[in-house]
Amino acid sequence: MAHASAILSRGDFATAAEALTAKMTAAGVSRLMVHSDNPFDILRAIDAANRTGADLFIAHTNLPETHIDAVVKKFGVQMIVAANDRATEESAVGAASGLIYMMTSGTTGAPKIASHSLNALMSRAKAAMHPGNRGAKWLLTYQPTGFAGVQVQLTAVVGRGVVVAPEQRTPAGFLEAAKANGVTQISATPTFWRAFLMVIRPGDLNLRQITLGGEAADQSTLDRIKKAFPEARVTHIYASTEAGVVFSVHDGREGFPAEWLETETQGVTMRVSDGFLHIRTPNAMGGYVSDTAQPKLDDGWLATADRVEIRGDRAFIVGRDDSTINVAGSKVYPLMVEQFLLRQAGVIEAHVYGVSNPISGQLVAADVVIEPGLDPAATRSAILAACRENLAQYQVPRAFKVVDAIAVRESGKKG
């Protein structure tokens, strides 16, 4: 692992995991939490939990301390792994089951906690392993404690590779770390890639594998990436904390083959029910431990909040039902409008969201980042004209701004 100026070997990890295991055994710890963004802490905690059969909670560091304290108390977490490990005053609640408890991103509210087995998490990393990923150097762009971040770390472990974790989590900081460590694979959200493409220059990196996840990949971003890295294998995936990694698409097109909804693909079965994607996969979570509403249905399928549309031979994720904008009773999926804006000339990034309105309830608002040197007023007018011509009236942004940058969450998503 390369983190800031530190370089750590597999032997260093093994030694640290053995020391943590001994500490846990001596103290009778059967439930621990890792509360750190350092892959060193996350991976030694996973290893030690696996050795002892303890339950492990992986907690986001950007949550309020009161939230972390509540989880510790509710579930009887006895030790917290971080830069300085410490014991708590809690006793374990119930018997340990050797599970890993992971938090959702909390994009639409407080994070839920989903249970996974290490075998399920590792199986997808092993299944995705191909010769190009062995001995690879992975840039860790995702929130290290999130599902995607942990999956990147485990993939590097399986492939006997290197995880590169930059000290500065900015586009420039990521690029500096990638160049300094000779990164060969990058997995990131489309939002990250659009920002990264603004700072990278031809010849900066020799990438073998590029992966997009966490958000639906749009065609304009896929095309820009392939143009910048013509020799790289470009993949976009559908994954979530609840479902694990569901499928990977390698053909350079947005969406996924509609025929995958009719037959088992990559060990996963999918269907569309009432317009929403349902999934049956051995890699799915056991369930939420912090929420009474479970997405698993009685017939064993996992119900998602992702709406699917079929167009020709492709199926497209058009947005989440819990993030719609309600304009006088008409639902607007921000993702669909964002993808339309990204196809317009000169648009580098777009963020679509709802604003309150006393008459319609909500209106659509949009912020866009445009290419340097373009006239903001003229570009804004051209984009709005295209919106009025091609979108339904209720989808057209009524508040529209050209901005210098758009805020990104720790998860790598906008909002």
C-alpha cells in the first residue's frame, strides 16, 4: 500500500493483523469497529476479524461522533480500530457471527447498515480477476469505508497488487499520487472521471483498466475516457452496498444488454417489476441491521429503488425513485436531465436538483460547468434552447447556472 509518503508491504499488514488479533483475543473482543480512512487500518481490521470470527463494523469517518457513539452502544462494539486503537466500555450484544457490517453512502438520509460475509465480498473480487489485474496498482478514489472502496482494496489483495491512497483527495491530489506510484487501474464514479479528465494530460498515466461505478455511466463520459485512454479496458459496473457487485459492461456503451433481464448473467438474475430493477445474487447482503424496512422480498429477490427503461436492445438505469423531483405531480429523474445536459456542446459537468415552488411544489434546477474559454451567457442560452426543444416542459430547468465547480460527496457522488 502507498499512503501519503508511507509504503507498506503484505508482510507489514500481516504483522499488524497478528498484533490486533492478539489484542482482541486477550481482551475477549468479539465485536469491533474500524473508524479510519486509512486502508492499512481497514485491511488489518478485516484480517483480524476473519482470524477471530469477530463481527466488524466499517464506519464512515465523516459521520457525526454522536452517530458513531450510538452504533457502538447499540451493537456492543468493544474495540475501535483507527490510528490509535482503543477499547470501549461496551459489552457485546449477542453472539458474534463473523459478519462485516457496512454503511450505505447515506445519499438520501442517514446511512443504513448492511451485513455481508467476507466470503461474499471476496468472491466477486476473485470473479473479476483477469490477467490484467494481477500485480496492478489501484488508485483508491472511492470513500475508503464505503462498499466500493472496500471492494477496490480487496481486489488489490486478491491480485497481489498495490492500493494507492492519496493524501489530498482532490483531482490534482489524485493525479499526483497516481503519477508518483505508477497507477495502472482506476475505479471511480463518472462524476470523479469528469473532474479527473480536466486535470490529466496525455502521457501522464499508462492505464490498463478503467472502471466506472457508483452512478450510471453516460455515453459522453465513456467516449471521453476512451479518447483519453485508447489502450485501456473500459468497464462500467452496477453495484451497491445491498446487492454487492451485480454486473460489469465492457462494450463501451451506456446501459446494459436488455437480454440480461431474461437470462442469468455473471452469476446474477435480474428482472424489472413495476419499472424497478430486482436482483437475485449470492453476493447480496444478509439484510439491514439498523432498519426495519428490508429490500429483500419474500421470494428471495432484492428490490432496488432504481427505475429501468428498455430502449431497443439496451436497458438503462434512469434514476432512483427516492431522488425524483415532483413538478406538479410529474416525476423528474435528475439523472436523465443530467445526461441530456452532458451531451450538449461545451458541458463538462452537470448537477440537476429540485427547488421549492409554492405553485408546483418543486421546480427543476441545474448547475453546469463548461469548457474554459466559452462565453457563459451564450452557452447558457444554447443549452436552454436545446432543453426546451428536446425535453418535456416539466423537465426543463427553471433555475439554471453556469458555475466554476460542483460539490462532490466523500462517496464520489454529487449532491
